[in-house]
Amino acid sequence: MTTSNPHISVRNLDVHIGKNHILKNINLDILPNRLTSIIGPSGCGKSTLLRTFNRLLERTDGVSIRGEVLLNGQDIYANDTEVTATRKKMGLLSQRPYPLPMSIFENIVYGQKLHGFIRRKKQKEIAEHFLKAVNLWDEVKDRLHSPASSLSIGQQQRLCLARGLAVDPEIILGDEPTSALDPVSSQKIEELFTSLKDKYTIVLVTHILRQAKRVSDYVIFMYLGEVIEYGPAEIVLFNPKQELTREYMKGEIG
């Protein structure tokens, strides 16, 4: 699938980890300001693909990456790419939240402070703005200087999302970000993703088909390291063209 202005383009991407061929000749374009879900059975390469987008995968021992991942037309694996700047453009929500071992307030302003001095008043404005952006402000405004670890796991995940938004990314990557959450917290994260895609491109790995159906604009179906089908959610999820996709939707494989 190709578009005139993709946010992320993947071209002839192959990934080996040791002797294992994890991703096989991946080619796709991801549209800006849309939510694209990556689905497929466990071990099919979903999280591996996601982590090629922000170059976190290269930290893995024995990994070999060939091909191109283009962000706004620029290959992030080119020799002259500034890795920190690339990662700054992409916020990552993992399966479990990892708040920094500091206060709720300091979690939000930490990234901004890393990139330069900001006055205390500005820090307060930033904290309030991004906590409101993830619908957490009213729940924590009276205990901003309490440890982030004192929050519930669902609140911690929203805090991590706010922390990521505070460094002004272009893209939000979610690696099964609701898998450890209760149903109410999961719903809040889904609602946030739906509201945030007006400002950000969102790529979400999920093993929950119901979730993909609720939130996706586009869907990538992977199987054994290959992209089997990619297109609008209403086609891939409800009227797939490929037999393997149909079998997965029926629960016959996976």
C-alpha cells in the first residue's frame, strides 16, 4: 500500500536476531493522523516491527537490520541520522507503565528539562497541560509531588503517555499498552488514542481483536514475520482479501 504523503515508510525491511529471520521483506506506508493497529498471532513479529520505527530494536543482542525505515522521507537508519532526535519524535508506551522514580510532577517535566532550562512557572503550565491532555489532572492535581509509584497502574500508564507527549513527539507507538490494565483503564487509554490522533500518528500493537475494531483506521495483519494484509480497518477486519487473514479473524489460526 502506498500513499503520497506517508508519515512512516518501510521498504524491503528484513530483521534477523541471531539465526532467526524475524521480519521478512516488509513494505508498507503509515498515514499521518491515523491510528494503525498491528495484529497477528503471538511471535509473528508485531513488537519487532514497532521497535524498528524508533531504533530501539538495535539494542537487542545479535540483531541485523536491512532495508529502510523512512520518517517523513528520511531514512532513520542512515549513517548520518541523529538517533536521539529520531527517538524524540516517537513516544513509546510499553505493556507495563514505567514511571520514573520521582514525583508525578517531575515525571512530566523531566524531558523538557533535559532539553534545556525552563522556568518553574512554565514547568507548572506544562505539567497541567499534559496531565489534562491524558485526563489525569483532576485525579492528581492535589498530589503532584507524591511519588508516581503511588498511582494505580492505569494512572501510571496515562502518566507515561503524558510524559511522552511533553517532549513534543510526532508519533505515538503503543506496544500492547492496555494488556496489563483493568477494563476501565483500558477504555480510558483507547479513548485517549482516539482523541489524540488529530495531532499525532499512532501505531498500536494489540492482541485484542475487539480493541482493533474499536480504535483502528488502518490495520496491518502479520503472520510468521510477514505482512499478509494491510489496509483500511473496515476491509482487513470485516472483509479481508487474504485467506490467512480470514482464518485469523475466525480464530482458526493464532
